[in-house]
Amino acid sequence: MKKFRFIAVLLLVAVAMAGCGGGGGDADQIDPETGKPSTKTGKLSQIKDAGYIVMYTNAEFPPYEFLDGNDIVGVDVEIGRAIADEIGVELEVVNADFGGLVASIASGKGDVGISGITVTEDRKREVDFSVPYVDSVQYLIIPEDSGIRFVEDLATKTIGVQTGTTGSMLVEDEINVGVLKAEGGAELRQYTSAPIAMQDLLNGRLDAVVIDELVAIALAGENPGYTAKPFIYSAGTPMTEQFAVAVAKGNEDLLAVIDKVVGEMVEDGLIEHYIQQYSE
């Protein structure tokens, strides 16, 4: 088992600056496009030279990532560990705010973002994504006696979401231009994590929370009197999404390794195994 280290952003910056100072393992390789020695250092070589790969996540999204004492555990951490093992380096996990996670990967603060990140067209303009490893559905967490069944039933309700998530984007779009757009209609409240939103639901400050399927099921299961239901329209259409690993654009060498690892984990049933393990 690889050793885990939790590092501060300042350390990441220092390492990145140090890595920019000289040549790398790929500096003397031949560029296939020019036939001349390459002056670029591949991301994969940088990671191997450093001896570790930095994974950014937000540890408030069970079963994908959550805190177990002082340790971050979950499905996504297992994916990160498998990637580190394939490369032959240690895994370092940074617990970051989800709202800025994609930007942190795009800017190079972290090597990979693995945090139940939904593939969207907007995000694809900032980062590149691996092959998907999970198909997920947005869910509602509501009181069992709320009478809420469909998206349309939220028209006059107060809805909690986690900032930067697909649920947040979906509800905001529906309020601005969709079925929840109405005078004196729905109110959206943003939270830094799903558990904090859940607490406001328990305290009567919200009518519903919108979050990913397994997170919703876990939170509802911990609180008697609450239930988790698929976030669907009255026509029966669900909101589905895919999770994938995010890397900075241009890191094709690293992405190729990640695609191999993720593809094998999906094919071998390991992703489903870890989902069940961390949902217990």
C-alpha cells in the first residue's frame, strides 16, 4: 500500500517552481514532429521524477471521498491509488473546495482531479477528462411527507445545493430559464458541502437538497423521516451524468495512463466493488 501525505498549497507551489528550474527526463528525447531533440518535459516524467502524484479532491462526497478520522478515503481515492501504483509513485491527496477544484487542475496546482467530477462541455474547455468511470443520476433529498415528486414541484420551494456541482448548475438553469422560472418562484441556496446543506434541511431552512445519487441515498439513510428520490421531470426524464478524472490540457502522456487504469477498473468491476464497500 502506498503512503499517503497531505500537503499544503504552498508546498505544491514550491514543488512546481522547483520543477520549472531545469531540464527533465524527456529533454533529450526526439520530438516526433520535428525530428529534433525535444525541449519539453512530459507531465508523466515530471511525476516520476518527483516520486508522487498530487490528487485534488473534496472529502465531503461519500462514498466517493470522505474523512475517516484524519484520513481521506473512498472510491475516488482508490482510483487515485491505482493510478499512482501504475506509475510507480506515491499518492498525495489534497482536500480542496469543490468549487475551485477544476480551476486548480487547469492551473497545474494538482496533477489530477478525482472528486465525482461530472463531465460537462464547460469543464471540457478548462481541462481534459479520462474515460468515465461512473454513470450517476441527480437525486432529491426531501422529508418523506413533503409531497414533492418532480422537478416542477420545486417551483415555490427553497432548494439547497453544493456549489460547483451538476445539481447546482441544473437547478440554477431551471430557475433562470426553465420550469422553475416564475414570479416569486424557487430559491436556490449554495453550500460548501452536501452534509451542510442536509443540516439546513433538517433544521427546516430548506425544502429539498439536490445532489448526486449515492450521496443523497447515504445522507437520507442517516436521517429518519427523510428520503432520496431521482431528480426527474413530470415527463419521467432523469438528469444523468458521468464522472471522470480531470487533468490539465496537454498532458496526453498522463491521460493515457489514467485511461488504461480507469478502463481496467471499470471492466474488472472494481469501481462497483469500491462503491459497495464505501457505501456500507
